[in-house]
Amino acid sequence: DTGVSQDPRHKITKRGQNVTFRCDPISEHNRLYWYRQTLGQGPEFLTYFQNEAQLEKSRLLSDRFSAERPKGSFSTLEIQRTEQGDSAMYLCASSFKTGASYEQYFGPGTRLTVT
Amino acid sequence: GEDVEQSLFLSVREGDSSVINCTYTDSSSTYLYWYKQEPGAGLQLLTYIFSNMDMKQDQRLTVLLNKKDKHLSLRIADTQTGDSAIYFCAESMSGGYQKVTFGIGTKLQVIP
């Protein structure tokens, strides 16, 4: 298993364009999470899925953001009409149960730059 | 609400011990974590501690939890240059089954 993968690793887009990121979790993990990390800050929770069901969305996830996990495997995060404030690292994580804990494994992230 | 605070920067000499401190506000936090982030790399879980524990040791890492003061610390013994990274304190109410709330991160600089 190669761990959590994200694609693309870097994306530069002009303000107003739509972008879509993909996350492939570790294969047996049923939970998948999206976080956003801006420069000099810690990651902030956006949303998470159990299988294909989206169970929680942060208030940070405005109407321009949508996430899907259609078959309970990979997930996509789409940002419509991007704004400069959307520039950040978008991190995906997946988890499984070890004992009483659900350790979250993070991918390398997709760095978005909105010009 | 949930809030995790930590100092921004720590500089130590190679071979010394490093102590990174963190405070959290949510008394219902049941799991507390330390993550490491190296430049250009993803987050790596170093260790975690349950809220009913006071201490956890794992090789060079020692985690101390003072639940009364909501204070968590990470001690790295015999700090090496490879330990230079950003260290995030984080908490969760459900052992990572739901969201994890992160602090701002402490940048550890190890001087050779």
C-alpha cells in the first residue's frame, strides 16, 4: 500500500475559475477527511465521509465548495469561482480503527494558488 | 469551543532535549496528538495519548498530560537535526473518528 495519494500536487489557477482535487485513501479505510492549511497555520477541518456518506461539513466549507465520494473509495473536492482567499494547502486523510483510536493518515496535500 | 494553542518557535542544540508545550480548551477532548510536518511533506502522526493517561513514552518521545490544567507537552530526548520540523498539537473527542483540531504549530530548529 502506498498510503494516501492526492492529485494534483500543485495547482495554479486564475480567480473565478473552477478547480477539482482528487484524493485516493488507503484502500481499507472507510473514513476520509478533507482539511485546509493556510500558510503559518495548522490544518483546519473541512468535511469527512464514512464510505460514500458525507457526515459533517465545517462552516468553513462555503457554497462554492463541494466534496464527493461517490463509490466510497476516492474523493473529489471542487471549488467553484475560486477566490484569492482559497489559496492554501488542501490535505486529505483517511482512517481506520486501531484499538480504541482511529488514526488519521494524511496525504502530501494539493497546494492551490489563486492569482 | 475548541481551541489549541502552542508557541511558534523553539531552538535547541543537537543532543539537548526539546520540550514543546500546548494548551487546549475543550475539556471533552479524549485523545491528544502530536503530529510532525517536514517541508514539502504531509503530516506524520508521532504519538497520541488518551485523556485518562498522565504520561506516555515511546523511544525518544515523552508525552505529559496535565488534564486539570489542559496542558500537553512533548519532550524529545537527544534531539537530532532530523527532528527539525513543525510540530502540531491536536485534539479529538472521538479518537480521530471524526475531526481533529490542530494548533498553529511549533517550528523546532535544531542547531548542529
